[in-house]
Amino acid sequence: MGGSTEADFDIASVDGPALTPQISGIVGLCLTSFLWVIASWRLLYHYSGWCSKCCTRPNEEEGINHLRTDGLTTKRILHGLLWTAMTVEGVGYADMVATNSSNKLNYTLLDIIGRGILEFSTFIIGTVHWFNLTSQARAGDKKLAFTLFPVILAIVTIAVTCSSTFEAVVLLNGEYETVHDFRANSKIHRITLLVESAGWGIHAVIVAICGTMVYKRISSLPTFSQVRSQAKRNIITKMIIPMIFCALGYALRSGWMAADFASRILSPDTTFEAGVGWWVGNCWVPTFIPSMMLLYSIRKRDREPGSIDGVRGALLQSPHAEAVGDPFQSFQQTFRDFEDEDASLPSNK
């Protein structure tokens, strides 16, 4: 199986010094292993909440029925996909370290299956989860957005998956001897770069819109003006920060792929896919940061629908339906929900 060894990495890189496959593999394997451990822990945590119902006594089951949800949910699917992505990418990075080469096997595992299909699908599930909770909590009046944006995300996911699949078929078909030849001369690689760049860019915009809708809804609450400024900053930070960092991560990967596509067209002798900038800006940061943000944001077990994690249902209901009591007490509960993983849902009475 053809590959580029350390000696072949004297190609012109426009994004900093070229990294050898072994160095790239070691760094990537460390980051991927860290995420894999956390994803494994969270996967067991979420599925144990589902499976524990089978082991509870009848008098205990009624007490947790209102807290835990049966079946596959977006949270459980997200953790399963993320764990699978980190497993596949970990194998790809391990192969880079072992062979000190960029070959068809690790390129397929990392760039096509890992980042192109599994990572993209994982992050899409996270965004759909945010939209579902935002819609259930009525965090905005744009009802069309709750239908339109998930449909757009589904179409984009299909397009990215199809283009990545065709790229894998062409690469493994044997027409190109090395990965470098494939990147430099393959039309499907350029098409995939363009499709994925557009897909990550659209995803970034939609996440930013979702965050904006939640922010406007919370900041427009009648009780919000009675909360101290420091508490306001904490509430907004804990609710919006994951969306901001995810959107920035998706936009960063989109920008690097667009730059690489332009470079392939304007200057085929140079590449964006070997330098330190590519590995940091396109591979490691857009994988690590959004993954950590999603693991933090969707960290609690599945419960009955109707509220955003860490946000009381009353906070996001329609202003006309709110019963204004002690506003600061409700926000204090928000803080406790963020810190206490196993806290019961607060009463909205």
C-alpha cells in the first residue's frame, strides 16, 4: 500500500514546516487517546443510566421514571459516534507512528472515515440536540428555523458522507501510487475539499444562529434584569460558550479546507496538508475543542424533555407563561445544575 515516508516530506508547504508522519502521529495519538478515555467514561455513564432501570426494584423505578429516558437518544448516539470516531482515528494515528509514513490506510482512517464521516456526523448530532432542546423550551419564536436548519444539516451530512465515500473508493482503487499523488492529482479529492469546506462552514453558521437564539431568549426574560451582573455573566457563559467554541472550530476547519482547495487550483506544486498549520488548524484543534465542548454541554444523563441542560424550564418558557417569584433563586439553581452531575430536576411549580 503506497505511502509517503519521512524522506518524501521535502515538498513545499505553505503553512509552516512540514511535520513527519511519526511526529504528527504521536501528537494526534495523544489527543485522540485523551478524548477516547473521556468518551468511554461518558458512554458508560449515559448507557448505565438507561440500563439501570432493568436492575431497580419496582418501588424505586417510579422515582426515576421522570428523570431518565429509555431508548436511543441524541446524547447516547453522540457519545457512541464520538467514541467510534476516536477509535478509528486512534488506529490511524497508531499506524502513522508505527510505519512513519502517510499511507492509504491511515489517510482513509483519519481524513476520510474519521474526520470526514464520523466526526462530522457526531458534531451534527450535537447541533441537532441543541436545536431540539431549544425548540422544546421555546427559546425563540422562529418556528421555521427549528424545521429548516435540521433539514439543511441532514442534507449537508449526506453530501459530505457521499463525497468522502467516493474519495475512499478512488483512493483504494489503486490508480494512485501514493497519498501525495492522490492529493495532488485527484479531482475527487478537490471536490471533497470543496464539499467539506462548505459543509463545515454551513454548520458553523447554524450553530452560531442557535446560540444567538438562546442568548436573545434568555436576555429578554423579565426576571433577567433583576439578577446581579456577575450572575448574568456566569449564566450566559455557561450556556453559550460551548456553542461559540464549536462554531469557531467548525469555521476554522472550513477555512483551512477552502484554503487548501484554492492552493490545489492555483499552485498545485504546494500543499496545505503537510505543514504544522494544517495539523493544528484543520486536524487537532477542530477535533479536540468541539469534542470537549460537546462532552461538557451534553454531560448529564437523559431526562424527560422540556429543558436545556442546566437551564430550568421556567427560564426558557414563553414570558407570558412565567410565574415570577424569586428570580435570583432560579438562577442559583442553574449554577447547581451545571456543577452537580446527578442533581434531580428542580421543580417548576
